[in-house]
Amino acid sequence: MSQKPAPSARKGPPVKDNLPVNPAHRELLQQRQGLRELATELSRHIRPDTYPEAAQLQAVLRFILPSPLPMALIWGEDEHLYFNAAFAALPGMGQVGFGAVLPKMSPLPDWLRKSALGTCEIALTDKADDDGPQSHWSVHSWTFADETNSIEVLTLLPQTRRVLAEQALRASEETLVTLMDQTPRLLWRCTPEGVPVWANRRALDYQGQAPDAKVCWSDILDTHDTARLVGAFADHRHDRRGFALHMPLKAADGRALVHRLRFSPIFDSEGRISAWAGSGLEIDDWHNGWEAMRPPFDLVPGRHDVIWTMGVAEDAIRTLDSQTGQDWGPGLEGQPVAWHEWCAAILPEERELALAIPDRVRAGGMAQVTLGLAVPSEQYQAVALYVFPIDPGASDGGRLGGMFRPVRHRVEQRAYWVRIGGPDLHGFEEQRAALLQDQVRLLQFDEPATFVAVSRDLQPGAVIFQAPAEPQRLFDILEELNLSAREVPWLVTGMQAYPLEAIVRLMRMGASDVLSANTGPRIVTEAIRTAVSKVRHKTPPVPESVTDNSVQDRLSELSERERQVLDGLLAGGTNKTIALQLKLSPRTVEAHRARLMDRLGAKSLADLLRVAGEAGFNR
């Protein structure tokens, strides 16, 4: 038999056209590599110079029959069908005889046509049980042809596990979207730069937008707040921490209600911020009460602060933001907590003061105190408590609003009452009781000489001098103490018939106030509070292990790749040797090293190694 030129083999599937590559699906990548190897091996059996024409069919059959994958071939112009056992086991395929002419109703020609155009995926169900489970397959084909012969080879790869996983993922995504639409708060997903790309139904309804509308911050925020929010995204992209803001959001009905916005970063496998997850909770009434008390509450609630309300004639608090984490006191997971239960977390000696706060605020005013924790956590020793009326002037006391702010190191507020002479006109005990409500500890010195001797060893605090009958004695004590140079606030109370020159001299010496004997007790209390607020406390040294930006916290947040690079640096590796070990480029290693130095606050490579070593970094 004459030898014929080698047939041209179209070794499908094409690299880019037949099987789409998704780096996230390793199984598909492995299957694609297997198909390439299969096509190469099959082409060796269809060569006239190796196998005569009569032996080509046998050679190909010897190749496909043992294969565990379903394989079939269509031979010649009459289209005879040959297949292996795995193919015959497919639903509906066992009715075709081995070597028989391809039936006209066979789906194989359609599979061939679709696989030649691209990926062909099929679902097969046993005809005897139409309601039975389906098996999913991807069909791949090769055509080997010369002048007289044509061989079509099909291979089926199992895809059931992948298809079922994708169906489960879509179902879970639909369930998640449904849950997010039913969540009683506004939700957003933003790019790393803070641009919103998705909003739940409640957020769209709040804005009066269609489900497919494009979300834009400028539609719900004014220009100033938009700039604040964009700036917050930029700042926290570097420190890689979530944040919270209180901002008015414009509603569809024209109102602008204040919401508590919280944004948390979402990291990719390389430890980079890939998106932001945001939520908005309406706190307009709470915010109005907060703003009314703003002069004494000169601070902005942060993401670690717990904000809450207490209803009319109630003794339970309800948190407005259950997302706020808490590792101190009783759990506040959005459920009502009785006030006395929360106070159980406070030091016993301060619990009575804490229990009286709601009644005190309902009677008029507000409360701003710092209470010690009975069982301090690893990070916090106390909690700053701010309580204010939401409905001031209400006959029933109205609702209360408040905020808990965990405090790492508590600084006790103090004032010193120094008796120089004269009667106790303004009542030391009365003033001590009044100041105790503000957690100001008032200590008394009956002898000025004793106070002068120990003044430099006392904790920082304001000084109240009970004025003697003769001003000169007071002047002598003040010159000896030199309080103004030490930036210690002080005032004089109980003054009787001092000449104007003496009063002017006291003010020039730095007195924050000079009160006569006729001054009412409440005015004296307010004057002492003002002086105490001016006390400058030295910030105690904070152990590195408990700071917000502690090295341990930042090391725990490193991505796996960053930890590998840091491990290589600690082992004495260079960018090039680490790159070779991790199969990265030196520039990628350099980028990881720069990011490590930025995150750990290191100024140089030596500083980076020192910081990581002192923190006990361990792979």
C-alpha cells in the first residue's frame, strides 16, 4: 500500500479560543495541560509513515480504549463510531453499537461543531430517570485529516463538581444579597479608593434610586462631607484600619438625617486593600442630643466607641451600633442591657456614682466621668462615660443618649484645698461632694507649710486657696510656690474686703479666679471645675504591647507573602536571594520590603530588623 503524506493535525483545543482560562480555577488549568499532552500523544498514532492506512484505526483504538476518560472517534466518510468503555457508560450512549454508523439523531455532530467554535459544555441525564441527577462534561475535539482519510476524536472531561460548586456559590450569593437587602441599615461596597460600586436595596430606597442606578457619594453628601469621607479613605488606606464617621445623608424626601458610617477594609491574598465594606445607621436623634452637649463633649465618636440610648422611664440601654467590638464589660450585642448590669463591670467603690448617673441626667444637665473597670482587659483600664438628654425639657425626663469610650490609662483628676486662715465660708465638705460627681478628688491641707513642702511631689491638680484676712500672707505663699511658672491653675475663695490693688495683683500672679465671701456655692464649684479642666497631665508611658498601632498588632496583620519576605530578611537574605527562593522578581520583593518598613514604622532596613526582632517575630 502506497505511503501518503502525513496528515495535517489540528491539535485542539486552541490555546486561547477553546477553553477559557481562569487563574482562580486550578482544576481547569490542569485539565487544559492534560488536553495538550493528550493531543500530542494521539498525533503520534495517526502517522502513515509509522502505521499503514489499514492499521491507523487499530493504532488509535489501542490508544483510546484504555483511557479512563470518555473518548470516541468518528472514522471515514461513512462516519463509523468507535468508543471506549468510559464513553459507553455515559447516559444514552450505550445504545450505539461499537463500529456502527453514527445515527442521524446522535448529538455528537452538534458537540463537534460547538467544540470547534469554543468550549462545549453538556449536561447528561439518564433517559430512564429524567428526574435523576445530571452529570456535567466539557467536550473537546481534534480533527486529523489528509486527502482521503478524516478522523474526528472527542474527549469528555468531567465538570460536575465545578458546576455544582458554581451553582452553590450563586445560590449563596443570592441568599447573601437577599439578607443584605433585608438588613436594617444602609450597606455599600467601595473600591480601595472609596468609590461606591454597590449598594443594598435599603440604601437605594433611602436615596430614591432605581436598583440599577449608579451610586455616588455626592448624591447623598454635601461637598464638605464628601471631601471628609474621601480624605478618610485616603488616610486609612495607609494605616489599613477601619473607621467611623457621623454625617448627614440626604434622603429622597429632602431630609438630611445623621448616620453613623462605618467602613472596614477587605484584603486580598497579598495583604492589600481590595475593597471597603461600609454600613450606615441612622442616629439623628442621638446626634442632636450629642451636639446640644458639644461644648463639654469636645470630641468625635470613633470606631471603638459604643453609642447607645435609654428609653423614657427605662433602666436599660440599647446600643445603636452592634458592630462595635467590645472586650470589656457585659456584652452589648444590640440587646437591651439593664443599667445596673452594666455598672457591675465598674469598680465597687465607684459603682454607686455610676448607678446614679441616669437619674442625675434626667434631673437636668449631663454627665462626663471616667470609671475604672473592676476587671481590666488586656488593653483597657477604664471607660469614659458621656450621658446627655435626647429630649431636654421633657416632663417625663425623656430619652437619654450616651457613649462608652474605652480608656487605656486612667488619669485621676485632683484639686487641693489649702486653708490659710479665716472661716470656711464655702464649705469644704459641700464642695468635695459636688466635685465627686465629676470624679474630681478634692484634698484638704489645713497647714499651708505642709502643702508648700509636698506640692512638687503631688499629682497634677488645681489649687484652691481659702483666703486669709490679710492678703500679704497669701502673697508670700504664692511667691514661694511659684505656681504660674509651673503651669498649675489656682484660684482664691472666701476673700473679705481685699483692696482692689490686692485683687489686681492676684490676677497678675496667675489666679484663674478671685471669689469673694458672698459668692454662691454653685459658682465656686463651677470655678473649681474650670480650673481643674486646665490641669495638664503628663501622659504616662504606654507599653508598646497595648498601643493601637503596636508592633504585635501590625505583625499579626501581615499577609503571608509579607511574612515570608520578613522571614527572609531576618535570615540575612537580600532582595535577589529572597526573590529566587519565593519565585518572585527582585522588584516585587523590594515593594514588599518597603511596605513592611512603612507598616512597622521602620526608618531603615536595620531598624526594621530590630523592631521585628524585639517584637519576637516568629514564623
